[in-house]
Amino acid sequence: MGSGAGLGSFLKVILKNFDVLAGPVVSLVYPLYASIRAIESKSPVDDQQWLTYWVLYSMITLFELTFAKVIEWIPIWPYAKLIVTCWLVIPYFSGAAYVYEHFVRPFFLNPQQTINIWYVPRKKDVFSKPDDILTAAEKYIEENGPDAFEKIIHRADKSRRSSGYPIFDEDYRY
């Protein structure tokens, strides 16, 4: 009778600490096993899945180390991390491949594009055009000449007039 009670209390401890036990199994043990299998296979698809997983796992770990003091105040963090890790690890979802294709890869292939999202013009006049439009116009004039630039402006002006939209210029009064 003592061994049955011991087994029951052992199971209770395991169930109460499921997130603590499942976390390392899901985030480390299974990925290590799957990574070794991927290395031994001839398919590059599983290599990409597990290399991507380890990159994302490293990013999550760096995030946790950086914001440890904030994260300790979020009671659902271990559960949220476990769910996200399962999504990244379980081959049915291919979460690691999805995150890599849609977020990590575009950033590393074209970091300038990501920086442009955060571009804020430094002009005092809120309604003025950003500097990059002027830079693009100057570059176009350098490459094609001022006549080509004027032709584009006239073409845009004609299409705007034919579209039925009113044209306002500096002389327009309300």
C-alpha cells in the first residue's frame, strides 16, 4: 500500500511541475535528437528546420536573459514560451520555418528595408515630403536628364487631370 501512495504522489509532483519538466524536453531534448537525425539524413529540408529552430531558440534565450527582470513579473511566460516552443518544434506546424521565412530571412537579406520602416523625416514642417523623395528625384535627373524628369511630371499631371481629381497648387485659395 505504501508503494501505491508513493507512485500517486510522484505523479502529482510530475503533473504540478509539467511546464518545468516539459520545457526542457520540448525545447532541448527532442530538438537535439531531431538535429542529430537531420545531420545524418541526406535531405536539406530537415537541416533547415533544425538550424532555424536553433537560431530562434537562441533569440528567445537572449530575449529572456535581456529582459529577465520584466519577464519574472509575467506569470504566464513559462506557459506561453512552452506553447511557442511546441509550435516551433512540432514538424506538423513547421513554426520555425514559418518564422524564418517571414521575419528572419527578409531582415538578413535586406536589412536596409527593415530600417526604412522606422524612417522619420527630420523636417520641422510635418506636411513636407520626406527627403528620400527628393533624393530619388535628384538621382533620376542625374541618370536621365532634366527633360526626362519633366516628361514624367507632365505625364503624371495629365493622368491626374483626366482622373477627375481636383488639382491644388500653391496659388489655390480656399
